[in-house]
Amino acid sequence: MDLGLKGKVAAVAGGSLGLGRAVALELAREGVRVAIGALDDASLPEAAEALRRDTGAEVLAVPADVSDPEQAKRFVRAAIDHFGTIDILVNNAGGPPSQTFLEIDDRLWEFGFRLNLLSTIVMTREAVPVMQAKRWGRIINMTSIAVKQPIDGLILSNTVRSGVIGLAKSLSNELAPYNITVNSVCPGYTLTDRVRNLARATAEKEGTTPEAVIARWEAAVPMKRLGTPEEFAALVAFLASERSGYITGAAIQIDGGWYKGVM
């Protein structure tokens, strides 16, 4: 299937690791010119070089901590300035820590808000005028299955990521006349470093092993396994494509059947 992505420009936040890196790789393989934003550490230039080497795509690496609104803004602006436009925005950031309600102070609540919700608002606000002018765009928010079925121990993530869904649904109606779609993808347990770290944290609290925790999660999934980053990235690439032009305002889970709700 030709996704019609060759030559388009994407900005992928959190593009140096995990699901973000998988998304950047999938888009680059489709001929997209990609800007990746991530923390200023060794993983960012390594990821950019690997993307160039593996796909031949033009890749811009932008150091950015998206929990800082100014850095989030500068990331998208750098992509627009470098490539001259933007077609696809992938809003993505690591999740806040796993703690109980009474363990979370005001500072941490504010951090979770800035990391997952405010970053989405700021980056989207930078991209939308360019997309409106060209009357084409794809905005994809990477959230979590927790927005449909909250996960115990992740109350901070459950709360702020649900705000992203409300934003996306409202914004999709505003931007539909401009042929700009706004969708959210809701991964279940996917075998990334973040999930491995969550398994370790859970194991410490429960006095068990990370392997036992992962096995329990796998047992709860009808497919009896965790998802792969590549499977997740394929969904995002489709939502970024010409073929997905009539899908907007959706929150699509990719979880192997873990979510039990009807809708």
C-alpha cells in the first residue's frame, strides 16, 4: 500500500528511544523527512545517525526537553525552519513516575501536566498555522491505554493523559475544515525500556521479579504477549498518511485485546 508519505515532513517528539524512535524509523522508511526531538544526551545523535544510515532519509536532531514549554516550542519551530514546512506532528513524551495519590506532591503534579499535556498543547500550537495554510496536516498524540482503562499505580499518568484525549477530540472538530486530522494512539503493554522500568518498579514494591511482573501482564493480554514497537509504529504511519484522511478525533488502542470496554 502506498501511504503517500514520500517527501513529507514530520516532527517526532521523544524520537530517540522506545516508541518514538520506532515511529521515526517507520516514517523515514516511507520517505518522510524527519525531525526528532529528545533530551540532550548520547541517545539523540546516535538515533539520528542510525535513522540516516538505515533509511537514507534526511533527519534533523533537536535537543529538547518537552516538559519545558519553551524547549517544546523551539523543537517544532526548528523543524519548520529547517525543512520549510511541517506535515505531521507526533506528540510524545515519557510518562510520569509510578506513585500513589498521597505520594504525589504539587511539584510532581505540575511536572506531569507539563510533560504530557502542556507539551502537546505547545507543540500543536506551533504546527497548526503551517498546516492550516497548506490545508493538510496530521497530528498524532501518543498516549496510553490508561486513558480508556486506568492502570493502578499510574494515577498521575492516567489523569494528565486523559486531558490529551479531551484536547484532541475538541481540536479535531476545529481543524477538520482544513483537512487536518487529530488522532490519539493508546498503546497497551509494549516491550520498551519504559515498560521494563515499570516492571522493575512494580517488582520492587511487590517483592517479586521483573520477569514475573511481565509474565503476569502477558497473561492478562488475550494474545498472551506484549506488543512490539514496530507494530505500534505501523499504526502511527497509517494515521499520518493520505489513506487515513477520514479518520479524526479517534483514540485507537493497540493492546492485543487487553482493554475490555466496548468502545
